[in-house]
Amino acid sequence: MIRNRWFAQEIVLLSIILFFVEFVRGAMLISFLPIFGEKTLGLTLDIIGVAITAHYLIDTALKMAIGYLLDRFSIRFVVHTGLLASLAGVLLFQFSFMPWIFIVAAALYGVGTSPIWIVCLTKVTEDRRATQMGFLYTIWFVGLGSGPIVTNILLDYSTQITYYLLIALSFVCWGLALFISNRQSSAVTSLPVREQFSVLFERLRHMRLLLPGMVLQTMGAGMLVPILPSFAEDRLGLNGAQYSMLLLAGGVFTVLGLIPLGRLSDKLGGKKWFLVIGFGGIGSGLYALGMAPPLWQSVLLAGVLGLSYAALLPAWNALLANYVPPMQQGLGWGIFSTVEGIGGMIGPVVGGTLASWYGQPSVIWCSAAFYILIGLFYIWFPFRAFTDNASGANKQGD
């Protein structure tokens, strides 16, 4: 069975929880919050951007702490507590009559989204890392992509029904977390805290040339979150169902490509061209989408974006995994996720502000420029340095 070959048995339950968490997260951030905030509450795009940034700020700030907790407390305790906080955040949106309550609810919702992803990352094995990353990203993208698709269709009929569905699914996530094994993460370290951070920051020093990609790619994606629904409606002329079709095209191509491209990355070994093609494809696709093409061309561009992400993500995370200390996986992935989260934290504020000042297409083109620059950077970068640095860092940390 797949679960026996790829993962430990518990990953089946964790994958189900991950799917529902990402379903609600995608529905909230990509569709419900921008539309509910702008159309129902009358908030401006910059306020919506601040709320989404508040979500990512809390999510990013907690990633390192959650990784640390996973090395010391049971997985069930950490995941269950985080999902309870997220459920409280979803419930608070119905009382968000003022902008500050809207922002606080978005921030509270960010508490529970980090633990389940980091737990899944700690279950990945060394010999099939890119393949397993492809499987996890498939679960992630199916959830993250189907959430906005379902939400956009439901929002055409009833905002209230959509909201109640998100509450129900958040409650399901919290309930499923009760069935997680009540044991500590297997990747437990007995090193003192100061020594752990010394090892991990040494890894960051060795991977410093990866940092531009880590921050700018999530910043580029974060910039798009506050403006995507309004851009689809105002510039592309799409209704909710057509916007869902656009998201579906990108999601389908991503899901179809993740596992085979992850396996190809494992087989070929080198990660350079998967990263270059991925970043370059995303940037080119976004630039063309910013020109407001007709529906059929937009769907094709969404497919290009999906395949580009499928090429990029397994190789990128397999490359990062070379720098995770084997006996400090929770803390290691927490720190690396925190670094990546800096861009996602800044992006929504930048995107919302740019849209308010210069219009929605400027956000699309600025994001495209980030991805193209990253792709060009990694064309000329000597990738052998990654292997040498990772090998040396692993010897120091073991």
C-alpha cells in the first residue's frame, strides 16, 4: 500500500487533517475574506491586505515555537490546541463589524495552520524525500485549491451558507485531531536549547544563497492574495463559477504534475533546472495574466502556472531538507518555514497597498518580476555550492 511504502501509518490521518485545514485556509484567504471584507463589510483592499498579513504574521511567528514544542510535547497536544485557536478565529469573523476585529480574527485563525504541516514534514524519510514531498503537496494543493473553488460557487448563492460550511469543516479538523497518537515526535533531541539554535543558525549560514528565493517567492504569492478575486471580476470579467474554473485549471495541473515531477527530481538528482523552470514559468505566466487575456487564454495560463509550481515545489523542499538537522526536525522545519513565511507576511500588505495606489495589474506584474528574477538568479548560481555546504553542515550537526 502507498502508506506503507511512502509513510508511517499515522500519515493517513494527518493527511486528512491537512486536507481539511488547507481547504478552509484556501477558502478563507483566497476567496471568503477578500470578498466578505470588500463586498459585505465595505473594507478597502489595503485593510484586507493587513488582515491577511496578520494571519501570516502569527503563522510565521509561531512556526519556530511550534517546531520547538513538537520536539518536546505530544503531536496531538500541539495540533489539537492550534486547531482549537483556528476554530475560535473562524467563529469570530461573524462579529467582525469593525476593521480591528476583522484583523484580530484573521490573526487568531493563523495560530492553528502551522502545526499540521510541520508534523507532516517530520514524517518524510530521506530516501524518498522528493516523492513524499510531491505527495504532501498534492494533498496540500487539492485542499488549498478546492477550498476557493467551492467557496466561489457558494458565494454566488449565499455568504451565510459558505461561512457555516467553513465553521463546520474547522470543527471537523479539531475533532479529528483527537485521534492523533498522544506521543512525542520521534525526532527528539536532548541538546540544550542554546546548542540547538547554534546548529540551526549554522545551517542558515550555509544556505544563505537560498534565502532570496525563500523570501521573494512567498512575498510574490502573498501579494496576489488580497487582489485575486477583485482582479478576476474587474479585469478578467469573470463571475464566481468562471473564477473557480480558472483556479481549478491551475490546481488540476499542479496535482497531476507534483508526484511525477517529484519522482523525476529524485531520479535525476539535480534540482537546478526544476527550480529555474518553475520560477521562470510562474513569472512568465503571471505577466501574461496581468495583460487581462480572454477566458480560454487565462485558463491555459493557469495550467502553465500549475505545472510550474509542480516542477518547483518538490525540488525546492527536497533541497531545503538537506539543511534540516536529522535529530531536530521539528525545530529545523519550524525555523525554515519561518524564514519562508517572512515573504508571505509582507506580501499581502504590499499587494493591497499597490492595488490601492496603482491598480490591480501592477500587483500581478510586480509579483511576476520577482519570480523571473529568482529564476534568472538560479540560472547563473553555482549549485555545487549547495551540495558542498549541505554536506558540511550535516557533518557538523550529526
